[in-house]
Amino acid sequence: MTTRLLLALGEHWPDSPACRWAHLSSDNNLLEAGHSGPEGWPAATTCEALLCGPQVLWLECTLPALGRSKRRELPRLLAFALEDRLLCDPGTQHLTTTHRLPDDQNTREFVGVLIIDKDRLRTILGTLEGLSRRPARIVAELQTAPAELGEWHLSLASHGATLRTSHQSGLAIDLEDIAPTLSRQYAQAGPARPDLIALHLEPDYLLPDGIVPGDNSNPPLVSASPYLWWQSMTSASDNLLHSEFGGSKSRNGQQASFRIPLLIAVAAVILGVLVDSGEVLWLRHQHSELVSRINGIYQSTFPGDPVVTPPARMRQQLSLEREPHGLLRHDDGLALLTGLAEVLGSDYHDGIVAMHFEDGVLDLTLSGTLLPRINEIIAALATRGLLGTIRDNVDPPHLLVRPEVF
């Protein structure tokens, strides 16, 4: 069975290790409750912590209205707005936004923020992790204590008092200062103060001096439902474990928000690869058809001849047709010399010792300046449809030049 262990941690925990705890079933029914140190806590599936008293401060700041493009500036604007309202550097505080309400003209926003010292939250989290009680959530009693729209609610327990004047506000009060603080808050509210303040008492809790429910009390207090701190720890409360305190589960939750866009991007990439692969296969198919067509044309033009590099063989046939018309064949000595001259330019001086032409092959005996350039010359000849080979078993070496097909 899935169960939850709820811990009500006071401002002196863990120096004073005992705290109130409640053990709830999966349907939020109370299984057992107590007040003890970690050794008395029951085993549970998950653990959650409630921060009681003045550990958390809840303020509301007025900021300029932020569009979607400027929402990432909210932490910086909050820190700037809190500088004059905190006694410490806002950078040392962990901020949790609770609500954002626009004004009537949509020019400003009223932003609620829960504030807790980072070192304090780090101590709580580290201690619970050391006890193998890593909390799934940490919430503030300022948010979980009873509240109603248009009413004030005062919740009293042995660990402290909480005043809720709306769903968007809460104030922690020391038990010794309940009466003067309540009177001051009631007087400052002016016309907005309610006729009555609902009073919620923890079972078996004795009222402190100066707090007397009744119509004649000032401010007027009326008894309401008992204050059971564990009943209000619902998912509606903001979890303080986020940003640097989020842990792996929070990060997994953040990553989950990007999962769908990431899957869409991956699917788009895969689709692009498939389309490109299909296009390559189609081009290969077209190339194969083109080669088959060329081979068919060649065989119909020169029946009986083997098909070997049809373009080159067709150039050879063209060369054969040039001779009867008094034109140079591609394997004539003059044609080979023309191609060689285009490659060598004017740099062949003293580089050719002897020259011999026979059976379509131009045999050059090299020396001097051409020898270091022999590989460059062979590459340049290939661009003109001429094959150059070196015969280095003689001294000096020979360069043999012939057509690509002869």
C-alpha cells in the first residue's frame, strides 16, 4: 500500500529533532500520528515536509507587466523589488512564485513569492536525505493553513500561529505576540477588514493569554473547525523544491516537458533522412536506366562490339570516321603532341631528349627540368583524355603518352 509520511518541521529543527508527524494512506486517511524524533517515524512510501513558523516569508511585489518574451526576466525583477524589503541579500534567498495577477489596465502585475533562506533549506534537505527520507515536496504552512475568499483565518497550534487574510497571503506569528500582532493587522486593514476572524485550534491546544473567542473580542474571533495541519497538505500548495533544490525527480519532470518537442524534432530528422535516402535510391535507379539506354544505343550502333566504356568507344569510332575526311585521329602523333604541348607550355626546354611515335604511342625520353614534374604532367594529361605512364627500367626514364582508348 502506498503511504505518505508528513513532517511538521519547526524553525529549530533539526537541532531539536522531535517534530509532529502524520502517516496517511493512499486516500489521505490518517493511519497514525505522533510527536517524536526520526527514530519514531514510521516507514512510508513517500515523505513530505511542512515548514512551520517564520522559516518562510510570503510577500507580494508589484512589477511591470511581462509579456511572454520577458518572463525569463522575472527572477531578476523579483530580486530587485525585494532589495528594500529584506534585511539580507536577495541572492541568498530561495524564491518560489505563488501567483501573478494583472491590474485592471494590464500594465502591472502583482506577484506573490515565498522566500526562504537557501542555507536553511539546504540544511533541511540535507538532513532528511541523510536520514533516507528524501522529501518529494516541501511546502510552507503559510499556504496550507485554512483560508477563504473574503475571510480571515487564524490557525493556532503548539508550534505557532498562522494568519491567512486571503488565498494569496499568509503571516506566521509567534505565540507570545498573537494578540498585539492580530490587533495591529486588523487595524491596518481599514475598510477591508472582515467582521469576524475564524479561529482554528489544534486539538487539545490551550489558548494563550489575550485570545478569547466571542463577539466582544477585539478583533472579533469566532471558533471554527479544528486545525489539523496534515489535512491541508494537498497538491495545490507550491513545492519549494525547484531550481537548484529540485533534485533528479524535478529535473526529470522538466525534461519531460521537452520530451514531446524533442520526439517531434527526432521524427523530423528521421523523416528527412528517409526522404534523402529515397531520393538517392531514385537517382541511382535513373542512372542505371540511363546507362542501360546508352549501352542499348551503342550496341545498336556497333553490333557485335563488346560494351566497354561506351563514351570512350564512341569517341574512338568518331576518330575512325575523321580519317577518311582528311582530319586527324585522336591517336595521331600530331594530336598527341598538341595535347602534350598544352600541358607542358613553354617549360619543356631541355626536358625532352628524344621522341618516338609508333602505333598510337608517343615515347618521350625525359631529363632536366621535367623529371621532378612527371606526376603533375601525368595528372594534367588525364584531364585531356590522354594516358601517361612512366617506363623507369631505362635510364633516363621514358614517358609514354597514348589516348584513353586506342
